[in-house]
Amino acid sequence: MSIPSIQFSEDQAHAFDSISDLLKRAGVDIENDVVLPPQDSKSSVMAVIGKAGSGKTLLLAELYRAIEAAGVEVVSGDYESRKSKDKRTLAILAPTNKAASVLRNRGVPATTIHRILYTPMYDPEYEKIAEWLAGNTLERPDVEDLTDLALDRAWAYYQTNKSIPGALAAAGLRGSDFITGWKRRENPLDIGFIDESSMLDAKQYEDLQEIFPTLVLFGDPAQLAPVNQSGGMVFDGLKGPRKHELSRVHRQTKDNPILDLAHALADPSLEFHHFEQMVRDASQKDDRVVWAERVNCDLMARSPCLVWRNATRIKLINAFRGAYSAPEEELLEGEPLICDGIELPMKHRKKRLDLEARGLIKGAQVIYMGLGRKPGFSRLHVMGAEDPQVSAASIMKLEKPGEEEPVIPFAARMGATFLHGAAVTIHKAQGSQWDEVQVFAPDIFVAARMGRSEAGQPLWKRLAYVAITRAETRLHWCVRAALARPKGPLIIDDLPSKPAPLTLEAEPLEANS
């Protein structure tokens, strides 16, 4: 019997039991570690909602462990073995790479929604290695040009990192060696857990319901809804036993001042100036809250300053680049970027999927590591990706205050498009977490003064809630539109890498062939 390894609160225990019943109808009995044919062919959706620190991730992790112990195959998105009729599958998804990496850091094998919608096609020769690593065959594969030592490296890597591409990279292979292409998923899976589901739009929700007959959504109702959904979230329509709300705080340590501030925003009588005084008081009692007179440049290099207005974002980015004496038409190694999408025509669909599968999806946080070996290419570190270092045809855009057209330092004719990432809007930051987070308070004040509301709550409170809950250990509340001088130059040697990282330079885009 799979018994949760931690002590649940009453609301968590109730949610666990309800989801356990839902899974049993789907043919997965986690109480008795038995996998059976589904009892009910109807589609089922359940939601677990709660504010920051209510224990949603903890509950998700314990459910994952119980489901895996029952013999369900966890589909990660990097390789999928041929499904047998008696096998059940689970996929744990998040809308962004950064959100998925938060779960992976907690031992949960999460991937992005995109990686489940599109599956890789493996060369048959290397598929034998993937089946062996996944435990679907006991026979050690015999592959030309791969030594026993290389296979040993792949095996050792996979034991600690459940990533087939990562293991093959450890054996000295590149993605273009073993992945022949990408295809839209045709066959459904069984169970889907979706974290950060407050970020889902209606189209994504519809796609997921087509793939998963059993779907469990985990989300925060206090966050900002997708911009095209008028303040609504996909789980709002679920009622009664189909929706469970968690209330007790579990995350981090007890009496965490960051969580205290987040939950204080629920008070309908709280005004902005009262809240800001609470921040100042907290900063005098606990160093996990910092009352900052200036924005810290050094932090912006890895953790973007969070703002509300786009104009503020552009001004802060230019101030950041000025502080590091960055040339107007040249990027420095270590500058942060945000992927703004892929500019490729439909005839290059395979190359688009290849880029996106490696983490370069819209909103991905990236660190620039220098020019690539080919014109228009750049070396990049994709934050939160399992195999973070890639080289890709790039279109760099540096926006300027008051100017409609951005400066283009360099560009391929088509490829991945990037904006600067030293500052991002609070909307774009949803789903991400950083060790330390800077919030640009003057923007929150402007939102408060405008008196706007979203889904019946003052907009400034939603903005403040989302912004401060992005901080894992320390919150910096920046009260002035000023930057502190950086302590040193930008660096890249702090970025982790994997052995023999995947590269896109082995298969350049059409424009650079």
C-alpha cells in the first residue's frame, strides 16, 4: 500500500483521498498498488487550488510517488516507449520550462505542455538504447560506434537524471544523431497533472483534455489570469467535489515573512500605503525581506526585476545595460534574455519543433554566452531546461525608450527571437521562481492609484501577490527608480552545464545552410 511519507493537513488528506478515488476509476489503485483497466470511459477533471504555501506542490509530489509505486509509467516528453494495452501512463506538466524546473528540483519529473503535445521520433538504432535505459529490455544494446564505456556513462547518468537525451549526450551523442524529427501526439495518455494551471488559456486546456481522459489541475486562484481570459481561470467552472481548496501554509519555514505579506493582501480593507509599511516593518525584523532604495544590477543578471508597465521594463533594461557599459549594438556575455518566439515559416515546421523541444519556447529565460560558430547564431544557456546549453540561429532585439523599432545587434534571417531579460513584467514571471526577487514598487503604486480591478480584486493586490511569491528565500522591495552600481562584470562561469550538451549547430536552419 502506498502511504504518503509526510503528515498531511486535513484539507490535503481530503484532496489526496478524492484524487485517489478519481485515479481508481481510471484504473490506477494507489491504495493497493494495482493497475487495472479503467472503470469509467468518461473524461474527468479535478482541481486542487490554493494560495502560495498551501502545499499544492507537496501534494502533487506525494501523488506522483504513489502512482509510480503502483506501476504507472511516467512519460517525461523526451522519450516514450511503445505503449502496451495493460500499461497506464502519467505525465506531469507545467506551462513553462522554469515552472517545470521548480518541480524537477523537488524530485518530480515534470516537463512542459509543449513537450507532451509534440513527441520526438528516434532513430531505430538509438531507440534500442532508450528502451534499455528505460528498463523495457534487459539486453544490453550493441550499437556501432558506441563503446561499452560510453554505454556505461549513459547508464550511470540515467540512474540519477531520468532524461534519455541527457543520458545519450553523456555517451557523446548529439540530438541530431538520435532524434530524426518531431510529430504531433496522436495517441492519448491516461493521467495528466498540470501545475501552475492558473496560466492555462482556453486553447491549451482544450488540447490537454483531448490528450488526458483524467486530468488534475493544480493552481493558485490569487494569481493573474491569462491576458486573453478577462480575469477568469480554467478551473473556475469546476464545482463541488471536483474542486478542492487548500488553506494551510506548508512551504518554506513557519512564520515566513514573504508568505505573511502574500496572505495579508487578502484583507479587503488593506490599502497600498498600509501594505508598504508592512513590508518596511518586516524588513526590520527579518533579512528575508529587504527594503531597497535602489534596484540591484547584479541580481538582475540572473533574476529579472519584476515590473507592471512595459515602459518601466524598457527603461530598467537600458539602465542595466548602461551600468555594465554594454555597447548599443552588441551583447555582452552573461546578459539575460527572454525568448519572444520562433520566426520560421510553416515549411520549416520540423526546425521550429526542434528549437522549441530544446527549451526555446516563448517566455523562456536565457543567458547569452557569446556568438555561435556560424553567422547569426548565438550560444545560449536556457534556464530551467534539462539540457541547458544550445546554439541557435537568433534574432536579437534591444528595445529603446520612446522608440517603436528595436535595435537589432545581429540576426539570422529566421530563427529564435529574443528580447532583453534584465526586467520582465509580472504577468510574464508567473510560473517562475527565483532564489531572490526584486519587485519594482513604484509600478505597484501606480496600479493602486489607478484603482483598476481584476476578477473583483484590486489589480495592485494581484500584481503584488504574484510578484512577491516568485521569491523562494529573499524579497527585495525596491522603492526608488534608481540602480545601484554593479559590483563586478557580467559572468557566465556560474552557469551549470551537462556533458556533451545538445546543439543546434549540427543542423543549421535553412537560411544559414
